[in-house]
Amino acid sequence: MKLQVLIAAVNQDVWKLAEKMNLETGAVIANQCGEFGYEEYSYRGNTIKAFSFAEKGVGLNRNNALLRTDGDICLFSDEDIVMKTGYGEAVVKEFASHPEADLILFNVDVDERRATYRNTEYKRIRWYNYGRYPTYSVAARVEKLRYANVSFSLLFGGGARYSNGEDSLFLHDCLKRGLKLYASPTVIGAETYRESTWFQGYHDKFFIDRGVLYYYLYGIMAGLFSLRFLWSHRREMLRDISFSRACQLMRQGIKEGWRRGQV
């Protein structure tokens, strides 16, 4: 099986990115840099295809890379991930050992402030436990994604109208289309910590955007899940805003999502 890393990048020197990320396999780089172009080079005997785009939006960027992959397995990644030596063999081995898996979500070491999950065993991912996984943990059988007609939302994520959530929506759509998701305890890389490009604090827009996202994820159950979310994170998120105010803002976002869904 041929593995390609699909890299979402912004204003990067693509000629240095393969070395910076310790790539051992082929890759498709989608680099949003204000212009259009294509470059190709070899690194460690593998082809690195680098596409430049003028548009903005992480979902669009990932779709641009996904459209251009010719691999059997794609591994989504970001410019700030350093791949662990042997990652390519490890990912391919996991898919070969588990033909039932359409997508496998791997461990990537991150700063404790950003950690949302840790796989300790191989297990099935379902509706109740998919929301914690970032895109850079995901590897997928390309043909399965294409037959399911799954892609990333253009409404959510850095550079889009709503600030984040494209990763959860992608996994949500994969489950909805009947794809089988599994988690693996294998570690494939580590994140180089940097300040978030989209997070500006727990202000009004954060909660409104989260409400819109929850409408798309949970539909009529969005209100209940928003209460659960706020209560679970109240100590972290509600230092400068009251619980009732945050609920009001998330309800506003849910209504906005509903109105957009009626168009």
C-alpha cells in the first residue's frame, strides 16, 4: 500500500518542509501563500508534491490535498507535526493488520494544554467518542473516502467563517456515511507547540461558533450537548463570562446553524 502524507500549510517554504517534518514517505503539500503554483522534488527517494494556493481556509486546504493524492492510504498532517521515525511502516502495517478499518486514528504527542485524547488500545470509534480527535491523527483508505464522497467543511476551521470544528465534522460525516473508524495506540509523531492561529479567548464569538458547530453535529440534540459542554468546561471557559450568558450565546449559534440549514 502506498502512503502519502497530506499536509495543510500556511506561508511555508515547501522545499524545507519535508526535512522539517522528518518525512519518510511521499507527500502532498497544500500551501496557502497568496499565490498559485506547483513544485515537485524528491526527499529520501520519495516524491513531494507542493501546491500553492491563494485561497484561505483549512478545510479548503485539506480538500485541495485530498483531491490530488494518488496514494492508497492518506495521512492528514499539519506543518508543525514532526513525524516519528518509522511512521510510514507503522501506519501501513496497522491498515494491513486491520482490513475492517476504513480510517485509523493514531496518537500524536502534543503539549498538555492541547491534549484531548490518548489511545491506549485498539478500539472502535463511534458516535459517542469521535469528537476528541484532531485531523492530524487521522489516516484513511483513499478509495473509501472517495466512494463515501466525504470532504472537509468550508464553513469551519481556521480561515473560515466559524473558528473551528472541521475535524469533528469530517469524522461525523465519515460515520454518517457508514465508514468504520478505529483508534490505534501507535504514536506516529509529535506536535511542535505554537500559539493557536484561530483561538483568541472565550469571548462571545467562541460560544456562538460552538453553537453553530453543535447544530451541525447534533441537530435537535444540540441544546442538550451544549449544556453538557459548558458544564464540563466551566472552570476553564467561564472565568470571565457567566454560565447563563454562555448558554444564551450557544443557543444563538444553534439558531444561526438552523437558519443556515433551511436555505
